[in-house]
Amino acid sequence: MQSELSGILEHVDRIQSLDLSEVEPTSHVVALENVMRPDEPRPSLPRERALEPAPDPYEGAFRVPSPNA
């Protein structure tokens, strides 16, 4: 582990010796593009249909156990 740490520290020293004053800061090394579909509204599942598989629905919502139960 000592040799690995030494290698890491040597690499950090090499990076610190570089003149990066003209380099613009980035968060990613490649340009990112939004690859998701457009956010367009569309009809959702009816509440009754969504609650069909629920074991114990209550007043139109899913009932979950209390964390203290």
C-alpha cells in the first residue's frame, strides 16, 4: 500500500507542476447532451387502476405500515 500511495502522491506532484491558468474549469471531460425524451404531459393511470394491486388501500391512497409498528 505504501508504494501505491507514493505513486498517487507523485502523480499529484506532476499535476501541480502544470500551468493550468488558461484551462477553463469543467465538471466533465466530454460535452454532455440531454438524451431524454421531451417532457410532455400525457394521461396518467386512473387512481382506481393504480390501487388495484394494493393489499390495503385507504381513502384512495396506498396504506403503508407505520415505522413504529
